[in-house]
Amino acid sequence: MVDATESEDVISVVSAMILYRQRGHDDLGDVIPVRRHDLLRVTEDGFKLLKRKALITHAVLQTPNLGVFL
């Protein structure tokens, strides 16, 4: 979802994504739903990320580690 903000050149974007994490030696992978809230500045060169908040929708992750940028 894209919304306007108080600033004319900044937009707010909310997106849903699914992170699938599987390591070569694991039989099953992990599916982790994420909700992302971004503030983007619209420039002549394209969009510039101002702020990002990624909310993992699980209270407890079953994966032993998580080393990715969301």
C-alpha cells in the first residue's frame, strides 16, 4: 500500500513479504512472514530509502539463526 505523507516528495509504503530460509543440510525450510514499513523519497534519480521498519509476524522464531536484511 502506498500513501502520501505531509512532505510532497516522500511516500509511505507498506508491503508484505515471505522470507523462505533453507540451508543445504536442513530437510525443511523456514517460512517467515514479514510486514515492511518504508519511507521513500522520490528524486530525479529514482526512489531513495529514508527509513525502514521490518516487523516479523511470529512471536518466536523456530529458525536457529537469521542473518539477512529484510
